[in-house]
Amino acid sequence: GIGSTANVGDGAGEMGDSLQMALLGSDRKAVAVAAGGDHSCAVVSGGSVACWGWNMQGQLGIGSTTSVNTPQPVDLGAGRSAVAIRAGWHHTCTLYTGGSVVCWGRNEEAQLGIGSVSNVGDGPGEMGANLQAVNLGTGRTAMALVAGGKHTCALLSDGAAVCWGWNIYGQVGIGDTTNVRVGDVAGEMGDSLRALDFGSGGSAVALAAGGSHTCALLTEGAVACWGRNQEGQLGIGSSMDSAVPRTVDLGPGRTATAISAGNDHTCALLSTGAVSCWGFNGEGQLGNGVTADANTPQAVDLGAGRVALAIVCGGRHTCALLSPGSGTLVDAAAVCWGWNEFGQLGIGNTYNVGGDFGEMGSNLQDVQLRPGRAAVALVCGLYHTCVPFAQGSVACWGWGAYGQLGNGNAVSVGDGPGEMGNSLQTVKFGANQGLGVTVLAAGGDHTCTILTSGGLACWGLNYHGQLGLGTSTDARVAQLVDLGPGLVAISVTLGWYHTCAMLTGGFIACWGRNDRGQLGIGGVSNVGDAPGEMGSSLQPVDLGTGRTAVRVIAGGRHTCVLLLGGSVLCWGHNGYGQLGVGTTSNVGDNVGEMGDNLRAVNLGAGRIAVAIAAGGTHTCALLSGGAVSCWGNNEDGQLGNGGNENSATPQAVLLGAGKAAVAIASGNDHTCVLLAGGSVSCWGYNGEGQLGIGSNEDAYSPQSVELGPGRVVVALSCGGLHTCALLARGDVTCWGYNQQGQLGLGMKNSVSDVIGGLGQSLPSRIADLGITYGGRTAVALVAGWYHTCTLFSQGSVACWGWDAYG
């Protein structure tokens, strides 16, 4: 993607500051949004932050207490880049690349976690280099962050969950309320910060913070809550506060996949796509047709056939992003219910919804979003709501008195007719808020990125049309793919010689090589290698009636999707049983094999998948609870079940007692998992040292990778014969085959095929990403067959390794 075909990374002087950026062109968009009490913030594509709205406590981080109605840049300090943003009532926190956390705004309750109660950001000289990072403890970094009314919580790299700030109701979850402010004096943060104890329920995989309560989604899909409970917001069948996590009874056989907390209520997205809510209900925010509070989960009636993709709670209102159904081009709908005095429900009036009979279900109105713009998420403040669109723009509605809608005005929007839809203004970020890429993917010999606009660009080998350019000519620089009118990419995945993308509305399309039916269109003709095959001619994959994909992954010559509800479908090459349906016949290469005839993988009774990975001829699923199952080719032990016999049905991977996986990646013939706590295990073919175990012997069961002391992995990617890890501090390290320089070490020697290849020697094995442009910090990485690419915090991309096809 750099305009030449010379390999990069296989010789001295080619990495570091000499590492060229992929030629993507420019774009300027928001990539994450947060809504607080009366203010809003966004992370834009370059890793910078902008905030707007009420600012009496310094929550905008602009060195004053002046409220503003358009986004203002926040000075994070030199070399710092944000990857996530969270807003409480009157404070704001951001998660940096590398896992550090900084907060600003109100601090009277110690919610900033800096060992004092002084506000930050309300006066000059308090931001930038003077912004103090939260001390999370020795060797600990944050993986995720939430901000409550007056408290803050984080999921850490060692698998722990911690909270600090206001604790008068026990919302910090440390077992007592004698210390009403945690983090207000020196010595209460760092190693003194107590981890939450979830008992036998497992560990937390997600957190939600309300006004004065907190909830966690646990590894098995259970939910636990603690803190204030006077309105039943803990969901434990009583109104007694709790200073320790208490399990919520979701109902028999029900598990949650996401949670959200409002001021005094809580909602859970269930694995079926249904929604349950509990707590304060005076404004109908529980969506159960009454206004009585509920101290146990209540089912929300979204309407016949409608399932939720995401759920978010505001102060006293709730919103959901709904699936549009499989195989349609209709954008996902957003619906809101509860309090509506300021128009925060986005339906053009101020009438509450959800507290009376007949207001939910088929009578629930969609939010009037701008036509042609696809909502990809929702965020709610106390009295306003914002949505980031797939195109990278943001729109907000509801209470606007402090400028929190970011449209240049200080008036409410959505409380009267004619203010939503085409009249809905987007947030005015200006032209100086960063540029770049949001998603990166690598295939056999080609690479693709999703731009902040939602556009898709690809480059590299194109013999089978896998770049989607309407030709079979290779591309040495990034080329835009024609996805069709009004359609933008949400995710992209690359196989050996084919590409698949999830587009707005849950629509999946594939192009490139199709000799085994891997495109899922009921034939074996390639797509994308000739004019007239892309754009409006691009045929959607028929997944079947009522099926909605949430993730698509491409293997060597097969493709799989993870469906809403946790089931898995696969099609394409099946010679080794990699489709997981009990046979070895290809699927999708003939008419009548897709749609309702597409069989789901039998994962076992009560088991649901939360992630999938596809190798050359095998497939794996990460299950709720952290278990892993694999199926397909096992000649080199890539199924991890202790043997080497192929299997056309899922086989349990022998992770070891007490070990739970949180992420999974597959190479051509090997598989790796990221375990809770940041360690890595790999298994399968190891002829080039790609397992990282100090030998080149294959492994039929998971083997621990020795990364060296203090190293914590936050992401993994497996190439054809090499493996790469993104470390918590933003470094990249790779091991395995290196004849094309794909490890980024400035040499061609393979790594980890001999004793001492990893571990203590790893400091010399870190890929040199360079220091130009204010410092380069990796936030994502992908490995192709013989090349590797990384996405930097600034939104740029660099690649190294084999470059024969550009």
C-alpha cells in the first residue's frame, strides 16, 4: 500500500522512521462518542478528543469553566492518543493507547482517581503535560472504562475490575461504605486499589456505571450489581443497598451479552436479542407498560420480530439499536422510551413512552434519524441522546441548553415536529480533528481498511478480484471499493483470495475467488474481477429467515458468521469438515444450499459463541465462559483437543484448569488465544516457530507463550506462518516465519523456533514502529500470509513483509 512492490522489514533501515504509511488519502471523522450529564465528548480518528456542552466543573477539559456549543479540542499532552472516552455527570475520562487512564472535571467525590478532591480542567495549566494519570497499580493497565454519576470503574489487564470515587451507597464495591470517597488521598489508589470480588460467578468482561450503582457482565453471561438500590436498580429482588456485587436473576436459561446503567435503572441485552430492565420506572424507562418500580428484570416489548443489537440507558430514558433483519439494505433502527420532556426520545414531541399500556411493541416509534445514515451505536446523557453514524458523523438530540448537542446552538432538539430526520444537524467537529482508519484486515496477499467515512479501501494481489475493483489488476496503493449506493462498511474480513464485508443494515457481501462457494452466492463464479460485478450488482449472502449476523470471518476458502444469539454458520470449502456440520461436502457452491438450508454448527447444549476465528482449513469458536471449540483439519493439532484426527464437528480445546480465553485468532494451521490476565497460549503447526514455545515441534494442545516479565497482551493476530501480539503499552511483537521480513525486525531470521527465541530476549524482538509524527503507538494489528500491518493511534497504517503484489 505504499506505491511500490519492494519488501519491507527484511533489511536494516527499513523499519522505524523509514516505515511508510499506506497511501489512504485524507478524511476527518469521529470514532467514539460519550454523553455525560450535560456535556458530550468524542474521540476522533487521529486519537484526539473534543468536548462540548456544560462546563461549570471543567468537564470539557479546556482550561476554563465556560460552556460551549461546538466541539473544543482537549489538550491530552504530547504523544498521547485516546482510544475510548467516557463521561459521568460532571467528569470525563479517557483511555489511552497503552492502557493508561486520565480524568478531568469535578473531583469533589474523588472520581478522577488522583489522590485529591481538586477539580481538573477548570483552570489554565491543568491539562496537557500536567494531566495526571490514574494510578491503577504496579504493572496494571486498563482494558475498558466506565464513568458513573460520581464514580469511575475500569477493567484491568490482569482480569481484575476496580472502582474509585463516591462510595456512600457502596457503588465502589469494596464491601463497606466507611470510606465514602475512594481515591481522595494519597495511598488509596495504585496497589491499594481493591479488586472487586465476584465469587464463583467468574470475572467481569464488561462494566456499567449508573448514578450511584454499578453492574458487571460476567464471563458466563451472568450479571452482578452493587451500590444504591432504593429503586431496585440492582435487580436482586429487594431495595436494600449492597456494597458487594450481587447476582441478578435474569430467568431460567437466560444470559446477557451487554449491560447499561442509567441514573437509577439498569438494562441487559440478552443472548436472544431481547431486552430486560429493572429499577426506577417513574417515567416508563423500563418499557414494560407501567410506571411502577421493579426490583427484578422486566421484559421489554420491542415489537414482533424485532431484536436488539445494543442497549443504552440515559438518566431516565432508554434506547436500543435494533437489527433490521437479514439480507436487507434497510439501516438499523433506533428506538427510545422513558422520559421525553426535552425530546430525548427523538420522536418529535415531549410525550413519555413506555409507562402506559399500548405504548411499546408495534406502537414503539423509531427515532427519526437522517435518511441514508446508518447508526452504529447509541449513547445517552442525562437528558440527551447521541448517535455516531457509520459515515463518521455524529448527531445529538434532546436537552441542548448548555450546547451539549454540539450543533452550534443552545436549544433542545427533538421536542417538536420538523426537528428530526433531514433537519437533524450533525456535530460540528471542524477540519482539525484527525484523520485515518478505523478497521484494518489482512488476507493472503492483500489488505483492506475501513476509513472513518465508512468507505472501504483495498490493495495488493487481485488475481481473483479480491480487491473488489472490477478488474484482476493488482493495486500498489489503496483503492476505494464500490459497495453500492448509500452503503458503508461496518467490518471487513479477508481470506486467502476472497473478501467479505458487513455493510449497513447487517447486509453481508463477499467478492473474489469463489471456486468452493466461499462467497455464499450459490455458485462458483468469481466476483469483483470484471466490470459490473460490484456496487449495486453485489449480491447479499442469504443467511436465512430471521437470522442476523453480528460478525463475519473469512478462512482460507470458507466463510463463517456469528449470529445474534450466539450461533455460527459456515459455507464454502469443507474438505476437512471446517464448516462444522458433520459432513465434508462443500456448501454454497450450488443453488439451494444457502438461506434456510444453511445449517448451524452444533456447539453443544446451552453453548453460545461470542467470537469466531477461521484458519486455512479449520475453524474455532470462543464460547461464553471462556471455553474454546474447534473443528476441521487437525493434521498438525490445530484443533487443540490433544489428537490429530480431523473433525467435522466441534471439539473442546484443552485450555487447562482455571483458564478462560477472551480472544481467539487462527493462522493457516495454528491457533492462539488471549487468556484472561493478558497471557497467550498457542497450538497446531509449529514448523516455523509460530507457536512461540522455543521449538519447532507441533503442539496438539495449547502451549503457553513466554512473553517475558511484565508483558501483557491486549490483542492477537495470526498470519500464515507467524503470530503477532499487541502489548498493553502499544508495542508490537511477532514470532515465527520471517523470510519476507513479516516480523518487522530488520532481518530475515525466524523467531521462537529455538530455545530463548522469546521471553527474556523479547525486548530486542519488538517491531520498530518509529517515532516520527509525535510518536507511533499501535492500537490494532493484522497478519496476512507473509505480511503484517498495524493501525496507529493517529489513524495511519503501516505494513511490512512481502510486497510483491503491493
